[in-house]
Amino acid sequence: MSAVLDARVAAAPRASAIEARFASLRAAGRKAFVAYVTAGHPDPVRSVALLQGLEAAGADVIELGVPFSEPLADGPVIQNSSAVALTHGVDLLRTLDLLAEARLTVPVVLFSYLNPLLAAGPSILDRAARAGAHGVLVTDLPVGADPQREAWIGGGPLDFVRLVAPTTPPQRMALIARHGRGFVYLISRLGVTGESELAATLPDSVARLRDATRLPIAVGFGIARPDQARAVARMADGVVVGSALVRAADEDVDRALRLARDLRAGIDDA
């Protein structure tokens, strides 16, 4: 690992709204509901209403997807939502406008590919923080892939949330977590985003990651129903739901919010 990245991470202790939210939930004996939606979907006006509604429905953290023309890590539901948002002219800068308009009080993590961040220029992380973002997750920038750009993101004002795959060896898990902040996003299964059954190996994956980091662990990919959310909440610190909410929003924002409330209830039953 580059000394540049190690030094930047070590020199960047700062208050984290995301970690504070997880800590307050832990103190209350509760688990985090992390809700993903794509900015500008189903359209810019309803996108803002959806963000505000998710907060009211009990989301503790919102992951706000930045529309991108080549979302290769995403399944068909989120790919389609990204394409729809792009037809409405929603890019990264417009995403930040929508976020600022929503005036959320819960922490927000931008969920982006690397190219939109690079295209927006070196001030984009500060602009995102001013718009109301607290973290950033870059799907195609694994630890060690580009130390200079990792140092740029890790040294900025946003928590750099890192992804961990279920097949990651323990030593690599510890390395990834050491270069992240906010929480660690554990992918529940291999493949792209989407709705599916939980992997039988998930408890072991969570346990191995728990041994490798003191950061909160949020599990995502495939979680669509309250019973699944309840099962994940019993082993992790947070539950991430994306495709199911986006699919529901395709039909009606109120339907997505009803699902969010049901997921919140499922998590609270854990």
C-alpha cells in the first residue's frame, strides 16, 4: 500500500456524522436502516420527495446514487433508474442540487463511480459536503488500485466508505477497513446489485469482518423484504436496501415509502 495513502488516512481524524449515527443507534440497542435511491429517479421533483420521505420513514443513512451511463456493478433495476435520471439531465452536479433542495438531517453517502467525480474537478468533494453529503462510496476504486486518487478522496471532507466482498481474505478485510471511514459496506453475495435470497455464508462473512475492523458493518445486495432485513440486522450494524426501493419507486413513490416503513419495522424487530 502506498505511503501516500497511509499518511493521508492517518492525518485525517475528524468528526464523522455517519459514525456518530451508528454509535447513537448502538447505544439505543438499534440497527441502522441504510436506504439507497438514485438521484433524479423517477424524476427530479419526485426524487426530492422520495429522499424526504425516506428520512420520515426511518432511514438512518441515505445512499444517493449518482446517475452514470455505464453502471456495470449494478443490476437491471438500478441501471434502469440511472438511465431514467440521465434523460432528465441529472448528473453529479444536479445530484448535489437535489440533495441541497431536500435539506435532509440524516447522513448522506454519495454512491458513485469514479469517472463522474474526476470529471467534476478537484473541488467536487467540498461542493458535495456543502450540499449536504457526509460520505462517498466509489464502486470502482478498490483499495490499492490508485493510491493518489484514493488519497484525494480519503483526505477530503467526506467519509470514504469502502466495499468488502464476501470472499475477501481476513488480512485484506483489515486493510480495506483501515482505509475507510463511516462504515464498511459488506456485499452479501457476489454479482451485481439486485433482489435475491441471502447467502448461507453471510453470518461467517460478517464474523470475519467483525474480527478485522472496529468500524460499523452494513450489509447490502439482495435484501428486499422485511424478514430479510430482520435477519441481517441480527448479525450486522446496518442493513442496506436499494433495488427493492428503486423498483417500488418506479411504480409510485408512496409505494416505496410504504416498503421503507415495513423494512424499518423489520429491522427494529431484530
